[in-house]
Amino acid sequence: MQKIKKTKILFLIPNRQKHGAQNFFKRLFNDFHSSSWDKELIIEENHNKIFLYFKILRDSLTRPLIIFSTVNSNVTALFLKLLNPRITIISRLGNSISQEIKKNSLKFFIHWLFYKMLTKLSKFFVFQSQNMKEDFFNFFNFEILNYRIINNGISFPKAKIQKTIKGPKIRCLLVGTFKKQKGYDIFFKALPFIKNFSQIHIDICGDGPMLETFKNLNEVKEYLPSVTFHGFINPKKLFNQANFYVLPSRFEGFSNSLIEALSHGIPCIASNGPGASSEVIKEGLNGFLFENEDHIDLAKKIDLILSEIDSFLPEIIFNDAYQRFNINSIALKYKALLEDVRN
């Protein structure tokens, strides 16, 4: 009697980048434990494309295959689905789509057609937040019925949260790649308008092609003694030392660094721009929002958090974030999609 092969669950990411969707899918993969299926994480850039397609298609002919895909790997998932309609794909939107494409451009129409096909052929199409879902629907002007909204999740620290202000300065932390999207220029423009700037020291974790450009901005030079650029390092130590976190991005999908800060009991200031930040921040409980791209309002919110820093309770911030964003709970929501596939 021929042994029935288990369903194969394939997690597909485009490259080895250590942030964003790639990090989330790795965490999700690690939490997908079950004797009911086999699982595999594939990083596309590690493989020859033709051999990779052949390998996946061959596997799909011998047993049920379900692909979880995100960002650029959605293209691969759709291509494989077209080659073998028996493959089930569950695709996930990577970012706030209206911020990446100009409307009524050739690129817009290409993406409109791509997402029309992808959403039609996906068993489920996952948005990271309500905001991203509305942005997608409004931008492309078509609705889909087979969508789900599932937030990102992270692994939470096991140690008990114990945050105290150490040293003569209150430590402000930023984490992210130096590029226009991340809004470092907005943050630096805010510095001269912070009334209590003398109280803080700024730690910045990140690198990128625009790092030197940002360092040399006129708005930054006189404040450099109060800024430490750490480059690309594991930010865990900085999270443990920080007293508050700032996310000045012009837009985000679902910021992993924001919920990582909350997982360390740190109050956060985030821009109220396209993305999920307005759904993550509960003003007064875990931080504040500032008007997107408004450096004056950002400065006001930094002064506000400085004046109220002692009123934010790390344990409450941690517990709220854990209830909403721990990877175990988020993985259960993705696993529930598999049950719906079977039904």
C-alpha cells in the first residue's frame, strides 16, 4: 500500500535581508510545528530560478502543496500557480502600495494587472493592517473577498521587563535603514525645536547608502555630540537601554522595530502616516502619534514624552504588545488559514 505523503507547506522569501517581511516569515516558519505537514523555507536568491521552479513543481505533482509568499516572492508564487493550478497560494502584501507606485503610470497598470491576478488566484490574500487593506482597495479601485487581516508578530523577551532611566541623559532610540522612506531627515529637522533637547541622548541603529548624507545635514551637525550612529548591529542591547523610541517614517507596512520596542516596555512616538502605526500606538498608554512629515509636531511629541516619561509603565506596555503581537498568537491565525484550505 502506497504511503500518502504529507501536505507540503512552503514559505517563500526573495532574499536574505535581515529585516521586514523576510524576518517575519522566518519567525513564522519557526513557529509552524505540526505532524500534519512538512515545511520548508526557501530563500529565492540562494537558488537557480529554473531549478527552483522545477523542484517546486515536481513536488506539487506528488502531494498537496501550499505556498505562503510575500513581497517580491508573490511573483514566483503566482507563476507557479499558473503552471500548476493544483498549487494553493496564500499571498501577503508587503507594504502600503500607494506609497510605492505613481497612479496612472505604466508601472501602476502593470501592478494593477498583477494584483488582480494574484488576488483572484490566491486562496487568501493577507494584509498586515486595516489601514493597508483600505489603502490597497482605494488605490487599485477593486475589492477582493478572499482577504484576511493579520498583524505581524515577534518573539518576545523572556526576561522580566525592568526599565529604569540610567545615567544623566534620557535615551532616545531609532532603528532602520537610512533611506527616504524612514524619515530620518524629518527627525533631524525636529531637533532644533525640541525645548528639552539637553535632556536626551540619541542612539541610531542602521546603515544604508544615505547614511553619510544624513550625517552631514546642516540640521544635524551641531547636535552630533548628542547622537551616536551605531551602524548595522543587533539592536537588542539598545532596546534594553532606551527610554523611548521614535519611528519617523513617511510610510510603513507593519513596522517590526516598533513592536520590538514595545516588547521591551518602551513608549514610542510614530508618524501617523500610511501603514499600521496608528493601529499599534494607543496614545497615552504606549506612546504618541505625530502628524506625518511634520517635524514641528514631532518635536512637540518628543517634549511631551520627556515630560511624561515616568507615567509610562513598562509592564503595561509589554503586556498589551504581547497580547496583540506575540508570534505564537499570530502563527495560530496563519495556521487557521490552512484549516480553511482543507475545508
